Amino acid sequence: MSGANSEGSPLEDLGAGRFALRCDLTFHSATEILSQSKQLFADHSSVVVDMSAVEVADSAGLALLLEWVSWARYYDRKIAYENIPKQLAAIAEISEVTAILDAGSTI
């Protein structure tokens, strides 16, 4: 799956601070997703991001998740990730940042 969901948005607001990524998490999409997330996450003290629809992810995707953890810490928010793609989890493990992703997941 590449591109965005049927509504043209790569990050779908499911309500109550829950969001779903509806596109690949790569160099091509990370900047757009980050930009969109700034607006969508702003009003939530707790955010959950479901990645079950992500089929392809790379190091830019990992950088995005780490940026969200940094955002959550800076603004005293909570963030959790569901269904992290295996390839993204492997990159995090090789990069030795799995603990940082887990620390962001405090919900």
C-alpha cells in the first residue's frame, strides 16, 4: 500500500486520541505525516497510533516515531504505538532505539 487512504490523508483520526496510519511509512511520506500529525495530535493528552495498515517502512518511518516520542515528552503527553511493522521494529532494534519507542508507549 502506498500513498494515502481513500480520503487522501495518510493519518486517519479515529477519535478519542486514536489514529491510524493508512500509508507506507517511508522517506516519501514521513514529512507529510509529521506535518499532519502536528495539527491532529495538538488537542490530545494521550495519543495512540495504529500501524496495522503499514506495509512498507524504512528508517525515515523510525525517525518519525522517535520524533513523536520527543514531541510527547516535550509537551508532557503520552503516546503509544500499536502493530508496529516487523521491518520497523527490526530497524529500531538494530539502531538500539527500541527502549526509546517503548518509553514513549506509557499508556
